[in-house]
Amino acid sequence: MNAPFVRWLLGIEAAPDELSGARIIFERPLPGWGWFFVITAGLLIAWWSYTRLRGVTRWRVTLGAMRTFLLLFIAVLVAGPALRIAHETVEEDWVLVLADRSRSMSIRDASDASSDGRTTRDEALRGALKRSDATWKLLDDERMLVWLGFAGGAFDLAPSNSGTIEETIAGLGDASGDRTLLDDALNQAMQRAAARPIAGIVIMTDGRTTAAPSRATLRRLQAAAARVFVVPLGSTESTGDIAITKVDAPRRAFVRDEVPVNVEIERTGNDRTQVPTTVRLLDAVTGERLAELEVPALAPGATSVSVTLIAKTAEIGQRDWRVELDAGPADLVAENNTRSLQVELVDRPLRVLYIDGYPRWEYRFLKNLLVREETIESAVLLLSADRDFAQEGNLPISRLPRTKEEFSQFDLIIIGDVPAGFFTPEQLEIVRDQVAQRGTGLMWVGGERATPKAWDGSALADLLPMRGPLNLPMIDAPVNMVATPAASALGLLKLGEGTGWPSELADPSVGWSRLEWAQQIPAEQLKPTAETLAVGVPSLERNSDTARPIPLIISMKYGAGEIIYVATDEIWRWRYGRGERYTEQVWLPLVRMLGREALAGGGDAAMLRAVPARVQLGQSVRLELVLSDSRLVDRGDTVMPVQVSLAGDTASTAATEIELMRTPRAGEFAASLTPDAVGSYVVRVPSGPAAGAEVQFECDRPDDETRRASADHALLADLAKETGGAVVQPEDLDSLPDLLPNRRVTTETATIEPLWDAPLALILILLVATMEWLGRRWMRLA
């Protein structure tokens, strides 16, 4: 039937090659009784045509049969004979394979049968694919197999040219997605296979997602009869992890200063208090170990703990430091165990201005401490001294500074028991601006005569950490000082071994450790931003008021500066037990911490701020530059360029320059910045009138993939159940072809080829008619 000549005779040259399912039909079919009448009529016509003629009977019958055939053949052609050629089209069903490519796949909690140990979830995925090579080849032969990766959404994986599983595995790429949006991935996979029969969606993941499949997505899957087969990766048990979540450190410090680096550490999983962990502070360039501590066990119900590393180095300039956790092989995620930071170390003495009203005992000890400390330059002004009294300190001073330039020489101002009236209103305004704008530290040492009651209503009343009235009563019973956890977080008041407080200072029976005089500050009178660093525990309970601990050392932020109020001048009494050891350990860290804040302000002429100081990825931070020098304001600059870079990145190409635009407020420039990466950012003014101004801010992930290490297999099981799928363990992938339903679609189509106009029909008509005519002539029938 495939011979060209035969096809020409039948007129079916355009018909498909395969004609096994072909059959003859009639375009104008006649019922059975119609064909009976047609055959009867043909016979009657042939009989009538040859019965009247004379001749040999058998030849007349033969010619009559020819005429009957001719008439019947013409009737068949009139009925429209045609060749109906049926053929089937099979549309393969699709199998969508979604492989998780997010960062949580790097967690090392999957079982490794080859080594009886642990491997990453990503390595477990690759191993499962390789072991089930034959399964994927079978699915690729019988169905439409589509490989997709997903993290924030679904995407095509690198195609495999040869179709081997090795190339497919290589095309997975790194598991580096910042987040997992399983709901979006399912919807995008459905869109990828729109209007096609889906046999199943195979998801190979740990189930850790910030966007679980919604009800709308589940209904869409159910409507499309798309079953989801989940391959859970990772441990089925809740596993533990330890991570650094926050690092706080001063941006600038003095050389040989004790720099506190506060580290917040989070433990997750079912072994939160079991894994011994060491936290270290290292120089990122030289590898020098600057500090090291054992991380304490968590309190019941707690998930995080804070420790303070104290670093002391003689290196000068910008230093890149790194905080590291060492939790051993039990720790799941290595990448959240390090944080980088930058600290600029300045090699110059700390400059202190100390003003007190009269030579009380605390004044004498604090003054002597400032004078003999080699890294501190002090100017000491005693108001009660005679005109001819030689003021002490190693910075000569004969009067109180009067101008901003004179006050700017000092990093810290200590105000003892001094009346506010000793200062002029202009001097008070300058001190307030120095603290708020430049970051100059301010320390108050309360006294019986003037501080703080004489400062009520003054320009510096806002710089006191307590609300009015400021006429504070005195304690009526001795107290023992005890440091609070807030002091440890700042690296302050570390008097005992390790992080503890000396028991002899807290024990009233010791005698010499009792403070006989202090101001009684009600806790409810403290301002909201104030933080208590040390409290006084009553040594003798006389009434309910003194039975409660009272704040003794209080800190408070004010603008760019830090303020500390000391509500006692009795710390000198500790000399009776331990000489000046404890006295130095209290005062020196407080003085140095307050002095550091002036360095962080970026210089006398300008201050750079980042609001807020911590943002999440996708949020904006407002950068503000404030010029405090009127000469710089009068320059009329409209744009101030700043450089933004990730802390610890010294590559010149890493810095991005943005322009701060002048605002309606005099001397202020601002711009908004949206960080595009996670980390600690340093913003610096590289040149111009505000050169040197600097600020740092942090950018975190809102949904860090590694903050919660445990896999969520329950979510995957629910997803499979809701869609009629199944949970397939990685080692059971060979059963997948049997679980997938047959969703292929078979479509039948037919081609009609008419035969009534074929050359063969004309040939037969002419041939039979010619033979009949020749027979009549030959027989001389008349």
C-alpha cells in the first residue's frame, strides 16, 4: 500500500505512511434497503437491455453483468467512498523534581551510611540522586522529567546534555539561597507545567521554609490532581546548633585600653546546655588570640547568653578583628560561628577634666588615680582651693574652660559635688552640646552638698539619669555594692576572678566593704533609657524602703555621648581591706569607657549617625552628618560624599560612595541607604571638612536560613497527605515510578481521503464501458 503507484491510483498520496488502522467509509452512506433497490435496479436495467437482443446467450449474460457492475460501481462512487485513516497522539505526563538550594541544606545533620557519621543535607541529596540513577533514567524515558531548583522561588537547573545523573548533579550548583519560599516554588512549578498532565511533583528538601504552602496553593494542586511526593532530608530529631547572633564593640578605643567586645550567643535544639563551647577574639590579619572565654550554660528556659571578651593590644590604627565559636563536631552550622568587626586604636592619652567642690576622700583617691595613670592626661579643678593653690593634674588649668574649643580638648568631664551656679549658662550649653554631638563622656559623682539637687532646672538636668525632684535622701543604713549583669556586658566592674563579683564586697559582715553613705534613688525615678550597673544591698534591714537594693552606678546614653552617675563617694573605704586594688578596678574602666565615646564621634567638627543602628535586609538606614563647627556650616556645601563598606573588607573596590544631601536644618546632611548584603557596615567621610567622621551599623537577615537548624519533616508529611502523594525516604527512591500515577493523555485523530475521484475509479469506469462496447460490436448485437 506504500508503493507510490498504488497510492496514485487510489488518490492517497498525502495520506500518512502508516495505514494499518485505515478503513473505507461512505460520505453519503445508504441504508441496507437502499442498496437492495440499487442492486435490483442495476440487474433489471441490464436484463431489460439484453433480453430484446438476439445473440449467443452466454455472451449476452456476460455483457449484461458488465453493465450491472458499471451501474453499481457508479452508484458506489455517488455514495462517496473514502479512506478513513485513524492515528493516535500520546502526550507524556510530567514529573517535576524540585531540589532545595537554600543555605539550610549546608547543615550537617544527615545520616551518612558510608561513614556512620554525619553529612550535609546537600551531600545527602546528591548521594540519593546518584544511588537512584536507574530510576531517573526510567522516568526520563517514559515521562517528561523536569529538574528545578528552589530557594526564594523555583528556577531551571543547568540542563544535562547527555541526560546522565552525573551531569544533573553537577548542574545543581551551590546551596546558597538566603531563604526558602516553598509556597512560591510550588506555584511557579505549576506555572512551568501549565495545561500539561502532571504525574507528580517530587520535592527534595529539609522542610525548613519561611513560607509554607498556603490553602490556595493546596487547592490548586488538588484541582490539578498534582500529587506531591516529598523526599525529607536532614535529621528527624531536633538537633542543636550554636550561633553568634550579635557582636557589639566600640568603634574606636585607645591603645592599651581594655576594649570590651560583647557577644550574644544563641543555642538551639534539644542539647542547648550540653555542648561545651569556647568563644575567641582574634586579630583577623595576624591570627593573634586577643581573648578567650568558655560560654556558660544557659539558664532554664533561656535560648541565648551574652559574654564579654576583653581585648588589650598595643597595635595602632584600623584593626580587623574576628569573633569565633569553637563548639566541636556537634555544631551543625559553621558559617554562623564567626563575626567580623573593625576597631580603630588611637595612640594618644585620654584627656580628662575633673571638677569637684571640696577635697573629700573620694576626690583624693580619684584625683591620684588620674594623675599617676600614664595613659591619662588630667586637668583637676578644686573649687574650694585658695587662689594661690596649685591645681593638680598633669594638664595645667587655672580656671574653668569657657569656649567650645577649650572644652573640646577633653574626652571626659567629671563633675563632682559642684553647684550648677559655678557654670555660666553658656558653659552649660557647651557641655551639653559636647556630650550630645561630639560624644564627650560625662561622669557625675554625687555628694551631700550640691549634686544632684543643685542641678534641678539647669541646662544639664537632662543629662542626669533620674527624674526630679533631685533632692535625694541619704540611705539610713550601710549598703554593700554588687555589680549587675549590665556591667558585665560592658566589661565594667569586673573585680572578681572571671566574671564573678568578690564575695567580700557583697558580705556585710566583712565590715570594710560597707558603704556608709549613698544617695537613695528610687528605681521608678530612673529615666527609661537609664541602666543600672551596680546596686547597693542594705547591710542592715531597718525598714522596708532600705530592704530593697538601690541603684548606685547608673549609665545613660545622651545623643552621641555616654553618661554615668555614681550615687556614692564611699568607694575609697575599700582601701582598708585591699588597698587601692578594687578602687582602681571600679574607676579606671568607667573612665576609659566614657572617654572612648568621644573618639567614636568622628572628631570635633562633625558627627555621623546611622538611624537605626541595626536593620534587616531590605530595610533602609538613614545616614545623617551634622556639622557642629559654624565655620564649616558657613561654607555652604550642598553635597557631602561618604564611603560605605563592609567591616573587615579592605579591598578598595568594596567601598561604595553615596552622596548625603543638605537638609533644611543648618549643618545637616542626610541620605537613605538600603543594604544589599548581610554584615557590619562602616560609613566614613573620606575627605572634605568632615573627614574622619565615621559610624557603623548592622544588617541582619529577617529569616536567616541557619538560625533554626532543625528540619521540618512534619510539614512535608502534611503536604504529601493533603495532595494524595507520599513520603519517600532518600534510600527508597527506586519505588518512585510505582507510586507515580499514569497521567499521560492519548488523543485520536482521523484523516479522510476520498476515493470517488481517484484515477482508479475513472480507469475502471472507462475500462468496463469500453469492454462492453467492444463486446457489443464484436457480437453485432442489435
